[in-house]
Amino acid sequence: MKKLSLLAIGNSFTVNAFHYLDQLLRESKLKNYKIAYLWFGGASLKQHYQNIINDERAYSYLKWESDKPFYTRYNASLKEILTSEKWEIITLQQVSYLSGDINSIEPTLTNLIKEIRKNIANNEVRFGYHYTWAYQKGSSHPNFDFYQNNQMKMAAMILKTIEDVVLKNAAIEFVIPAGAAIENVRKTAIGDNLNLDDGFHLNELGCYVAGLAWLKKLTKVDLNNVGFIPEGITKTEFEIIKKAVCDAYYNKLDAK
């Protein structure tokens, strides 16, 4: 890949995934990239749809570019950011507690994409979907009971929702398997130690796993050549994470 122009529309799980992404892209030697996200805390697909219909200035907007300073602004709207740049990739995601609710995706995902297409400057835009992670065992999230407070059940329901509903949407061309990478790491010696005390947002280690999953899917870079490893992550942990991310990547969930 010679360049990347990406806008992610999401919530705090998007923020987690992007925590190290700029540094990872920089170290991957990608010379021309622009990545950004629109963040609305706790936003579901339905909320994003309502926001674009009503042109709500509800978002924080953060953007990183390979050759320009970091940019941030508040009270941004979906419509204005969609028209401000010629985005080549747009990613969407469901809010975490509904990510495994098979009835929560459609028709909202289809309707949201239709509204986005009305407001984009690039008709060749590609749509991707952020596959998010199940909660940590014992998580305090109030909606964990939808999954019977069972991490494995939640992980299985998220995957089924993606396979049975998300990938049936003709507009979704690929899935970024951050959630699969997290689950793969949990099965290793690192264990279920990737979250903050709330049991659903990611800690620094978890953010690195998610960031590498995004990097691999977007650029196809050889992770052996990754030059950035955050302080505190050992070489042994990096090798475990690298394998987990590659296993998630090669177990492809692509619609096309």
C-alpha cells in the first residue's frame, strides 16, 4: 500500500483501536497516510444514523497525517467531516453491548451507509467494519447480562452477528478483526489482562493488540518489520501478540 485515507465512525472502542495507530503507521514506513475518527461516546449505529439525519454537532474529530501536525476539534458533525476530505475508506462499528445482538444491525447499517453516500466527496469509497471485542471476565458493564455475563458467549455472538448479518451487507467489503485478535491473545500466557478496571475498555497492552490488528488489515505489512513496541511490552509478549494478530488476519472475514 502506497497511501491510506481512512475515516472511522465510532465511539470509545474506536479511540482504543487508534491509540497507537499513528505511531504504528509511521514506523511501518508508510509515507502517505491520513487517518481520522469521529467519536461519540457510547454511540450505536442507530445513534450515528440519527446524528447524520439531524446533522448533529455531536462528535470529537481527531486526525493524523504523515506530513502534517495532529488536528483535533469538537462539536463536529458527520456531514461536514464526510464532505471535508476525499476519504477512500470509511469504517463503522456497533456499540459494544449490541455488537453481538444479531437484531441490532439491520436495517440501520444499510440506512446509515445510504446517508453517508449522500454526503461523501468520493464515490469510490470502500466501507469496512470494526469487529470489536468481548468484555473481560467479571466486567462491570451493566449490559453484560445480555450475554449471561459470559465472555465466551459474547465473543461467539459477536462473530455470529458479523458472519450472518454484517457481511451480508453488499457495501461492507472487509472486517478489521480486532476482536478476534483480542480473543486470540486471551488464550495465551498473557491471558485476560487486556482491559482497564471497567472490564471493557482496553488498557495499553490491549490497545496495542487492536492497533496491530488495524495496521495488518489496512496495510498488509509484515509484522516482523514493525518497529514500534510500547514501553513495558516484552519481546516475548510481542511475539505472542504478533501471532495472535496474524491468526486473526489470515482467518479472513471479507465480503469480497
